Amino acid sequence: MALPFSHPVEPMLAKPSSGLPPGDGWLFEPKWDGFRAMVFKDGDEVFIQSRELKPLDRYFPELALPFLKQLPERCVLDGEIVIARGGALDFDALLLRIHPADSRVRTLAAESPASFVAWDLLALGDEDLREQPQSERRARLEAVLGGATAPIYLTPATLDRAVAADWFDRFEGAGLDGVVAKRLDGTYQPGKRAMVKVKHERTADCVVAGFRWHKNGLGTHVGSLLLGLYDAGGKLHHVGITASFTWERREALLAELAPLRDDALNNHPWREWADQASFGAEGSGQRLPGASSRWNRGKDLSWEPLRCKRVVEVAYDHMQGDRFRHASTFRRWRPDRTPRDCRYDQLETTAPFLLSRIFGE
């Protein structure tokens, strides 16, 4: 490709904040919950790069033609690939795309097509725009994508802090992840945390139903705790993990949890999963404690059951269906809570926001 710079390019990142940054000179955008993607186009050639600097093209074949038709002849864009269904973003549908079989990927592309939301323009023609201020890059982006049609979208942006605060409160119901703030005078800084992200954080009391070993190997240290919540019918669901421990704490946890390992599999609510092969878990579409990772199929995600006696309080940002979207953060043990107190009805719910207000009808 004859562009001002070639791929791979590390994307600019964001550092977390508990609130919108103070002062003037900020551009605010919704934080999309999808796959980060940088799109390189030169004539009839298109390349989609992931945040991990890997190609994404084969997983989203339905985007190739829209990119060829709607993007400038030669350009580099930064943005997010998302799938919107039922008025909200569906991250699980994105995960299903990371599949080794092209036939399966193409079937899913037809059933639940993806969209691309652009938020930055890094190159246009022979111009490298990365040293231009954010305000200039945004203006150029609006000029080239102002008339874009589905499945390509220009992310909303505002200079108004009150509007950004309103987005933070309302957009979560559509599956968006918070708000991103960018300095209007800021350049594009690959690999640097030069943006600010403001995400929701809430707490929940969860049952500790098992753990995974640290990557150092079996019998070494605790890697993560497996968390569960009960539904109204009394079924314990696997909702995610917490892994925010110091090295010393990981070692201490191994001794602390040892009594709960005795006869843990007897009458364990997830007993059937202990004998399931990873293939079976993936084939069912379930996200089980022992299921293999779609991002790293060689990663060992086997788990050790624990008797469901302990309760932990964790912080989380938001739910994706019936699970925590990201790994939660350990806050404290709750000896004053019983496992049966750990139910879905404790969680804060957010009214759905009509995604059509962004994506159009």
C-alpha cells in the first residue's frame, strides 16, 4: 500500500478516570464496546488491523465492499467494529466471529452483519495527519464521512460537558461503555494513553465457586476467582472472574481456599461443566468456566471447583447479557453475607437507550 505510513500502527490508548476531566479544550465521544480497528485503504486494497496489530479482515468480510465504496481512495481510519442487534450492542456476537472456519464466519456475517464506527482520520491521500491537532483531524473526518451510510458511521462528538454527562448516563442502556475525552489540541500518539476514558463502576456481592491456576502452572498460585450469581429460580450462573491480586495475595489465597476444595465437586452447581470438553462448550455458545479462549486457543482456562461458601464484593463496569463484560476488581470479602444473598436482583439496571438515535432508523 502506498500510504504515508504502513501497518501495523499501535493505536492511541486511553487512561481511566473516575469522572470527566476538568477545564476547557476537550472533545467528548461515546465509548463504543466492540473490537478496536484501524482501516488502511489504498485504491482497491483494504486492510483491517486489530488493537493487537493482527489482521481482522477474514472475520468481517461484509465490511470490505462498504470500505471500498465509501472511504476515500487512500486513507487510514481509527475506530471500532460493532454489532448492533435488538437496539443494543452485542459483544457476544463479535466474539463468535473469531472462528477458524470461513464458512461459519460468512454465515454469521449474513445473520448479524457488523458495522464500523469511525472516530479518527490518521492519513488522507499523501498527508500524514497524526501530528495535526484533534480538532483538525475531527473536521477532516467529518468532511470525508459526513455522508456515510450503513454499515459505516461517524461517531457522535461534542464540546459540551453537559451533553457528555448525559451520554454517560443514558448510552449504557444501548451497551456503550462510557465516554472518551480527547484534547482538542492533542496529536495522535500511537501506543500512548493520551485519551481519557470514563466508565461506570458498580459493586456486587458474588459467590466464589472456583478458581483458575496462575499461568505459572498447576499448584503454584491462584490466578483468578470464578464468580457466580443466583437467578430467581435458584440457579447459580457463572458471571465472570476477579483477578486483581498482588503476588503475595495470590499465594496466601491458595492456603486460604484449601479447605473449600475438599469434596468440592460433590453437588457443585457447575459439576456438569467439569467433564465438558472445550469443544462442547464452544459449540453450545455458552461461556463456561472451562471454555477455551477465542483470542488465545492455547491458553489453559481449566478451573478448580470450590464449595460455594464464601462471598466476595467486586467492582464491575457493566453487564454483557448475564455476565460482567470485563474482569471485575476485588474489593473485600463479605463474611456478613450468605451465598444465597448473591442474586441478580441486587444489580443496578439501566433503561435501554435507542441505538437508532446514533445509527439512524
